[in-house]
Amino acid sequence: MSSALITNAEIINEGRRFAADVLVKDGRIAAIGGDLQGRAADRVIDAAGRLLMPGMIDDQVHFREPGLTHKADLASESRAAVAGGITSFMEMPNTNPPTLDLQRLQAKYARAAQVSRANYSFYLGASNDNIAAIRSVQPGQACGVKVFMGASTGNMLVDDEQTLAAIFADSPLLIATHCEDTPTIQANEAEYRQRYGEAVPMSAHPLIRSELACLRSSTLAVELARRYDARLHVLHITTARELDLFAPGPVADKRITAEACVHHLYFDQEDYAEKDTLIKCNPAIKRAQDRAAILAAVSADRIDVIATDHAPHTLQEKAGTYFKAPAGLPLVQDALPSLFEHVRAGRLRLETLVHKTSHAVAECFGIEQRGYIREGYWADLILVDPNKPYTRERDQVLYKCGWSPFEGRRFHARIDLTMVNGEVAYESGQINDAVRGLALAFRTAR
Ligand code: DOR
């Protein structure tokens, strides 16, 4: 393993900004200090003018392997992730076949060990009939149990009341929920179909996958978590009305946490006119006032973490009509630059960005020795130039699906370098294809 000395960086870590050097050795952060310049290292990286941060830990991605690899796979999307400054990811179970038992989980870990450029973990999926697998899952075998409490891509809806109660009562791991009430959505769909036939406009998406659908389902999830004292993490909050369900404060004090996603913080319903089905996702992108309220809730510690919900589909699939186009958009490569735009506009503190994309994710899931710049921790680090503007163009996109919802958008912050376990996985537009990530390790059960 190589060693590296990163000099002259401005470090953003644990709520502080300070100048220091960082020595990386054997995959770990060996020393942090003001006077490391004489220390021996295989490589010196002069980080003058750049920010040194912990890499993002993305707690929600869909990398599509096995079975949907015409859209994406673990190798292609983990390459895009490291180019975007994401050093660890947690992957969702709505693959084909879905990840509903321990064998399929283990197969994903084995595949990731072979091909993933970033560190990885996988969710066990829930269905109406796999409670035995859920009861038997151990910390370390999965990062959590994913429950679709609303139907979305893949047929994984859990709507049986007794099954839901059993999952919340017995899951040994954190329960991560997709909350949208399917009966409410179906009633809205029927109404719009009656009015427009198949030609429902894309702008109806946030009215069909409505605020009420989100609120009903996340209210039920929170009620179940309280009743059974479950460790609940509600994914991708999209409405201001749901925010009252979550308490402000540090993750360490909470049994119920919440996530916001980068696209819900960046786009609003006015963007459907330009982006159409490319930004169709579940839950839907909603109003500008919802976006503003969610961003404020991030800063108020009511929303605990920021993730991507990277969910690629091909352009051909996306070219369908409202009902036919699948929901989901690819995001890992542009997630951090899009968040830096909020920092630049004064809507988000840089320290908060780092907290929500790394420290708080590590706390939420009990991830061992990652998510912070601390001596002894794994060296998952990124160097960011906050002022190197560019326009996202399609030819720079690394996703297998070959497009980005941010095409044509201007970003100011650029990820210059990404280190995964002390190895440079990405630097100045080049991926190091020799790097492989490790499985995330977890401290706690639920
Ligand atoms: O928009 C979405 N796409 N939401 C989901 O819940 C699933 C995801 C996908 O897998 O495509």
C-alpha cells in the first residue's frame, strides 16, 4: 500500500475549517497536523487552494446489478461515484432478482469485492413474505432493511399490515422506508387518466404522487416505529408537511431519522417543462417552497443526512409517455457539485454539507472508522476546488446510461481527487481502475 502526504489543505471536518497537512499510510489517516512537511511519503499532494473533506457516504443508490445491467452495473456506477467524490455507497434491493434473502445479499457483496471502486454495503429488501430472512439478518450482513411502503420501480410493495408490524417489531437492523401511500396515488392516477387519457402531462406527477400520499405513508412509518421502538430512517423526504414528523437534534439522540436527496434539493416542479420525464422520480420533485423547507430542515438538523437515490434508466426508457417512462435519475457523479451550489448561494453552510454527507451518515448507520478525518480512520478523502466553474455536458458523463439530469447546468465546485482507503481512485478526470473498495463495517444493531 502506498503512502501520501497531503499538504496545505483547508480541512473541513467536524464543524471546523482549519489548515493542516494529512499523512496517509496503509489505507488510513496516520497523522493530521500543521508540521508534517518533512514526513516521508511515496507521494506529496499539494492541496493549496483546495478543500479537503471526508468522502461522501451515499446511503441510497440503485446500481442495478444483478438483472438490470443494461441500465447500470456495480463497476460503471462506482466509477461515476468516485469521480463525484462518493467513497462509500449503500445499495438498494430492487434488482432482478430482488435482494430478499441472505444468499442474494452475499452474492452482491462478492460481486462488489471484485468490481467496486468505492466501499460498499447492501440493503436486504422486505416483501410481504420474507419476514424469516429479515429476522435472521445480522449487523455486517446488510446496512439495513429496505421497505417500500409505497410501490415504485420493481415490484416490492409491502402493504400487508401484519407483515409491516412484524418488520417494525423484529428487524435486527435499521429500517429504511420509501414512504408514498399507494391507494392515494392510484386514486389520483385514475382521476388524471379520466381527464387526459394516456396523455397525462409530466407536470401532474407531483399531484399524482402527491403531498398527501407522502404524508400518509411517512406518518404511518413513524407511528409504527414509535409503537415498536424500531430504528427507522425515512428516505427522500419531499414535502414541507412531513417535516413536523421529525425532531431536530443530533442523530445520536434519535430512533427516527430522515434523509433528503440532492435532486429534491436542486430541482422544483417548474423544471418539468425543460427536463420532462428525465426528472421523473418517486417520490416526485415538488414545489419550490417544499425544496426551501427541506433545505432549511437540513440546516436545523431535522433532516439528518443527504443522499442521492441514484436510479439510472436508459434514455430510450425515459423517452416514453408519463405513465410509461420509469421513475429515477442518475446522480452520483454530480451530487456534491450540486450541493456546493447551495453553499455558494448562501443556503447551506459548508460545514453542514460535510456533516450531512459524511459524519451524520456514519452516525446514522453506525459505520466503523469512516465518515470523519480522524487519525486511525480509513483515508476516504476528497479534494475539492470550490471555484473551477464548468457546465455539465453529456460527453463527461460516466454512467452506463450515458446522460445526466444536470446537463446544461453550471457548477462551480469540482472534485479534483478522490481517495478510497488511502488509494487515489480518481484524479483530474482520470479513474484509477486498479482501486477496489471494501465492505463497510458496522458497530451497532438497531
Ligand atoms: O424514482 C425512483 N426510482 N424511486 C424509487 O423508489 C426507485 C427508483 C428506481 O429504482 O428506479
